[in-house]
Amino acid sequence: MKTTGQVAGIISNIVIVKVDGPVGQNEICSVYLGDTKMMAEVIKVTGDKAYVQVYDSTRGLKIGDRVEFEGHMLEVTLGPGILSRNYDGLQNDLEKMDSLFIQRGSRTEPLDFDATWEFTPLAKAGDPASAGSWLGEVTEKWIKHKIMTPFAMNGQYTVKSIVPAGTYKTTDTVAVLTDTDGKEYPVTMVQRWPVKQAIKAYQEKPRPTRIMETGVRAIDTFNPIAEGGTGFIPGPFGAGKTVLQHAISKQADADVIIFIACGERANEVVEIFTEFPRLDDPRTGHKLMERTTIICNTSNMPVAAREASVYTGMTIGEYYRAMGLKVLILADSTSRWAQALREMSNRLEELPGQDAFPMDLPAIISNFYARAGLVHLNNGATGSVTFIGTVSPAGGNLKEPVTESTKKAARCFYALSQGRADSKRYPAIDPLDSYSKYLEYPEIVEYLDGRIEKGWVDLVYKGKTLVQRGKEAYEQINILGDDGVPAEYHERYWKSELIDFVILQQDAFDATDANCPIERQQYMYNLVLDICDKSFRFGEFTQCTEFFKQLINIFKQMNYSEFKSDKFEDYRRQIDQLVEGQVSTPKEA
Ligand SMILES: Nc1ncnc2c1ncn2[C@@H]1O[C@H](COP(=O)(O)OP(=O)(O)OP(=O)(O)O)[C@@H](O)[C@H]1O
Ligand SMILES: [Mg+2]
């Protein structure tokens, strides 16, 4: 018997329900407004009162209206057919809905249950099975989508039977498992899982050992993110968070991308919906959308649905990770998620923390980031979820609670600076404030020695030091005046500018420059560092300025040319000549 209840109070989209039986924290219920059935989640229970947040507008709801509890938490449906879909935070298929402005109470099927798939068994009768073990596979787009023992099946099972290779419907039984008592469990290609619980069907979660290449130099070269790592991009309004995340989602070396557009402007979201399906994945030749799932809650959707969307995205990511795939999850912006938490907490009249965010905001954020990671699956395969969220700190204040809490949880920090954005130094990632803790991992240092070149991380620190010294020189020049400092100060400053213009700045809207493969990053970085190693001994600061401006100009054209093309090599020769000329004939004042 389902627990039912009656609406006893309404505070915006939080509804107080008097219940006639047991209800659980985070249980899902349906609130009836006439014939319209609205989904809601229990967020607090005291005595016979349940506080539920409704994922829809509660306009018109009355005291005494009926509520029915479902007996389970908010779940996602997992199975083949998730890739290239556009969902809202509750996994409604947006394509099946009339518009982005969803009708109240409307629900759609998250998967096409009538679709058929070519199933190939991977297990055979008599094999052991446990949560997450691979029973078979189907080809979804170009990914081998594993059909797994449902994650909710705790304990040890045995495969009693499995269907032969062939075409089956998503909901057909493809395997029958038995438990130690001989009880039978049919398994289909679909399973459900509560979004707020991490899927733990793996052996261990070791430290990451490789980097995920994004094609963005300021990330890969200067502050690489690990495969299975976490990072975040705080940045003031208009600093380039969305452009940067879109670049990463198009270029990153991942098998599956989940893009969570959380509370962003509807027009930006429409942009991804129209742009993504057209784009090709340069590594596979397939359409980018084939590996991408978009979860979208625009700012005009109910607040409560935003809170769900990040969890829905993470759970889908964990599902694909359990198939041994490399998953990248991007969320833009997690501040909107935190605002949803704040609104809920305020309506519940909970004791507020800093800036009225809930007291447990740091724990909520760190628990969420902790779900990312590299895992060794029980069968020895490896899968990963890499997570990068953006944060929009009000007024660019990095001391606000969401930024501070995220800083504790994420291991890469890509701080977008207003100053850089204002002077169009894109991506506006601040080279001195930003960091990647993965550069300190011996495993990653060793990996980069092999992937790029021996001693690579030392080169990275060398470049960072040059940028730091350039900044110090710049400050001195500003205080003492161009003529008030020795010419070396100008040289030091311009060397850091060279690194900035050639390596750190990158044009996200140029077909060639947007995506810089790691081999090209290595080539360019070494070229720039070699020049920085030279001592030019300019007689006058104006010579120095002139020289570097010319040099940067050629380098920029080089960045816009195809790697190692004739044009590219020609610019390379021009650079060599310019540098040779300056080194061999230092002009004395
Ligand atoms: N890498 C880049 N290359 C060139 N232009 C850029 C780049 N990044 C950002 N811009 C410019 O800055 C504008 C704002 O960027 P974006 O929308 O990503 O900012 P945002 O930080 O997401 O802003 P909001 O806080 O409003 O969400 C872009 O429309 C574009 O003109
Ligand atoms: Mg944005």
C-alpha cells in the first residue's frame, strides 16, 4: 500500500503534506492538481508532516489536495539510447516535448522502449555475476554499450541463461540470474538508479594517472586536468566560462560527454542544441552529438528541477563509466545549482550559513565532486568520470561560499580574470592564480614524461616562473617608468608576454587555433621557452618592445596556420631569422 497524504501548507514550490504512513527522506511523490500529476521530492520529514519540493509551479494548488508517495527516490532510467538526447533535469526528453517551456506535470519516456538493439552476449550460463558485471553489449552510436547486472542487485549471482546474439527490444529479458538460494531474476537492457546515490559497482578508485587532453593550451600545457579528475572555472559575468566549457566539450579526448546546462539563459542552450549536432568529432569522424548528452534546465524552468539536473548528469556519467569508458561531465553553472539549494533551505527556514546558503553547502559540493574519479572495475577494466563545473561568483568575489567550497573539492582551479577578459586575452584563465594539483602527482609527472617529453613538468614550472617574473618586472616598470628601469626589466616583461600571447591566449573561434593537439602544444611551448632562454641585451627598451611585438605577431599567425604546413614552416623560419639577428648583433645604445 502506498503512503498518501494531503496538502497542509504551501510555501512557493515547497508543499507541506500531512501523511498517513511512512515516508523516506528524498522519496518521490506525486502532487495532484486536478488531473495534473506533479512530481515532487521529500526534503524534510517531521512527525506526520513531509516537506516536499515540487518540480513544477504550484500555482492553483489548494490545501487538502491529494499526494501519493512512490516508495523510491528520484531515479534515472539507464539503458541504450541515452547518447545524443537532450533531457531536462528530471530526464524528460526535450525533443518529445512541445518546447523548452514545459507544460506543467508533463512527463516523457527517457528512452525509446520499443527500439531494438543488436545484442551480443559477453557472459555465458554458469558465469558468476554481481552488480555492474557485463552480461552483453549493444552498439549505441559507435560506443560498445554494456548491458550490466543492475547496480541495485547486491551480492553474488550466477548467470542461469543468456539469450543468443540477435535483435532484442530494450525491455526484453536478455539474461536470467539466480541468487545463492536459486531464486531467479530476469535482466533487461534497462535499469533504474537513484540519482543522489553514487554508483559503486567497482573494485577501487585509485588516484588518476593520465591527463585528459582538451586542446586548450592554458589547460593542457599549464594546468592539465587528470582523466578522472575534477576542476572548476570561476569567473565573473561575461568572462568566458561558457565559451571555454563549450571548447572543452567539443575537443576533449573523452568517449562520452555530458553537458549540464544548469540555469543558463535559454538562448545559450538553444545555441548548443543547434551547434552540436552539426559538428564533427575530429578524432573519430562521427558527429560530436553522437557522444554527447545534454541535460538542460534553463533559468525559466522551476528551481527545484535545477537541483536534480546535476545529479541526473552525474549518474548517467557513472553509468557509462561502469562500461569502461572515459566520461567527461561539464556543468554550467554550478552556482545556479547552489542558488536552488539556497532557495529551498530558505523556504524551509533552516538556520542559514554564509550568504544565506545552507550550512552544509561545503559538504554537498564536496560529496558531489567526490563522485568523479578513475575506477578499476571488477573485471579489471578502467573507466573514468572527469568533472568540470563553472562557478559564477557574484561581483567576481572569489571569497563567496560557492567558490570557496568548490575550491576545497576540486583539484584544478581555472580562475577567469575580469582584467584579462576586458583586454580580450582569451581564454581569460589567470596564469598566476590558477593551478592544477595534478602537476604534484608523481604518477602524472611520470605520465607526462612519456606522453610529451622527459622533464615536461619542470618546463611547465619554468614557464610559470617566467610569467611570475614578468609580472613583477611589469609592476616595477609601472612604478618607475619605462626609462627608470634597466632594459632587462623590459626583456623580462616581454618574455612573459610572449608566453601569454603564444601559449596562454587562444582563439576559440578560429578553426585551427581553437583546438591545439598535445604534439603541437609541445612544439610551440619549446619554441617559446628557447627564445626565453636567450639573452638579448637590448640597448634601449624601445628596441625590446619593437622586437617582441614583431615576434608575437609572427607567432600569432603561426598559431592560425595548419601545424607543419608550408606556411607554418615559413613563419618558423621568419622567427628564427628575427631571433638570430637580434642575438648576434645586439645593438648598443
Ligand atoms: N576564448 C574566447 N575567444 C574569443 N572570445 C571569447 C572567448 N571567451 C569568451 N569570449 C567572448 O566573451 C563573451 C562572453 O563569454 P561567455 O558567454 O562564455 O561568458 P560567461 O562567463 O559564460 O558569462 P555569463 O556569466 O554571463 O554566463 C563571448 O560571447 C565572446 O565574445
Ligand atoms: Mg555563461
